[in-house]
Amino acid sequence: MGKIIFIIAGLMIALFLADPSFSQGMGGSRAYDQSGTVWMGTPVSSSNQVSSVVPDYLSTYSAGRADLDSSGAGLSASSLLLVPADPASEGLVVGGGEKLANQLYLQSGKYLVTEGTVYLGEQYVLWARVNGKGSFLLHDYNHQILNQGYVTPGWYRINGAYADYLGAHIYRFVSAGLTSNNLSIMVGSGSYPTSFSLTGKVQDQSGQGMPDVKVIMSNNEGGKFSTMTNTAGYYAIDVAAGIYLVNAELPGYVFTQTSVQAMTGLVSAARPVVGTPVGSAPPSIWT
């Protein structure tokens, strides 16, 4: 009888040592995605679980990066919308790159890519393929910019992203305990002037730039600043960090208003201000 108990005990110890889930605890299944990639950082093991540390390159507080306020009016997070959609029905083709169960893409023409370039002042579309049921948390670096309470498996279009500052984005989402790939997007200057901290464009309803328009920026502390658009309708000005209401003036026209968050150390871009002749139908964009 003693030998049988000894053998059973030995088998249990062998199984314990062979199964990594015993050593990682329940946290191990959430710390890694399905390809073995660490979940949102490098795993840090303790006696009974695995937690994560966000690496420096994903940290908003890394050297050279501004402290972004995800609730600011000028950030794309204020207008992001997750919509069920089928990229195949829209004629889109998935490009190369890593293939995870949770996958994030940038729409570039007819292709869905895992890295790309957009330009200041442009809207762009993200696509997510979700593998499981649960919450959907979208991050830009380590800032959460979208929290969808519950999603089911399938494809989703993310509308409302806007190139509101010059520099890099690293997007990723977490759903059903698994992270997606990192989606790298570089925002270039395009035609926008970038010698000042805040830039933007005044345009008519057709998208044509409007020259010699007075642009007024005001904040909630009573500050008011103004400049003029150039021949292509662009303007640029140096302002302190903060949230500004942007309006424009030109005899014979009415203009939409927009808001923008100017950020320390970055060139920020306001959404275009749209002008229409007095008495005509109001613009239907950038309300």
C-alpha cells in the first residue's frame, strides 16, 4: 500500500512540473496571445501569476513624447466609432504581415496594411478582426482611446480617426484577453506648414483652400489669438498647450467652428474650418 501511494505521489509531482500552467497560474493564459507573443509587454513572473510591463516604446511618458490627454477635444478618440463591417464586400484586400487571431489594420487604398503613412489633416480608417467575445479596448501607445463594452467575433471598421498631430502612432487593441498586433502609423506634414505649434486649413465646401481668411483661436482662459491663411488656405501659429476653439472671418461667408488640443512638443492640426457664402446651405462636414 505504501508503494502505491509513493508511486501516485511521484506521478502527481511529474505532472505538476511538466505543465507550465501550474507554474504560471491563471494569469498565464491571458499574458500571451495565441502566437506566443507577450500580452502588452514583457511578462514578469511571480510565484503564482504572470503580469505585464509596458515597454518604453509603448509608453506615453517616454523621452521625446508629449503627455497626451486622451479626453482632449482635439484627439481622434473623441470621435472614434466601432462599426460591424465586411472588408471583402467593400473590395478590400488584406496585406501581408503577422497574422494573429485579433488583428488590426490601416486602410490604405484597397489594401489593409499593418503599417503605413497618413498626412496631417487627413481622416483615416482602421479595421479590426476580433476573435472572441468580450470588451474591446483600443490603445494608442499606452493611452486607451476607445472602450467598447462588448463585441462578438467578426470584422469591424473604426471610423473617425484623424491625423491631428505630426509624429507616430502605435495602435493595438485587446479583446477577450488577447492583444492584437501593433499597427504603426506615421503622420507626415503633407501640405501643412509645420514651423509652428498649431496648424490648420480653411476651405470651401468643395475642399478648395480659402486665402486671406482671418482665423481666430480662443481658449477658456480668455486668451485670443489670430492669424491669416496663405494662398492655399493654410494657417499656422504658436500657442501654449491647451484646448482652443477655432473660428474664421471673411466678409460674405459663414464658417463652421472646430476645437483642437495643442500639445507641448508636437505640431498639432485642427480639423478644417469650412466656409460657405452667406445665404447658401450650411456645410455638412466638420460640424
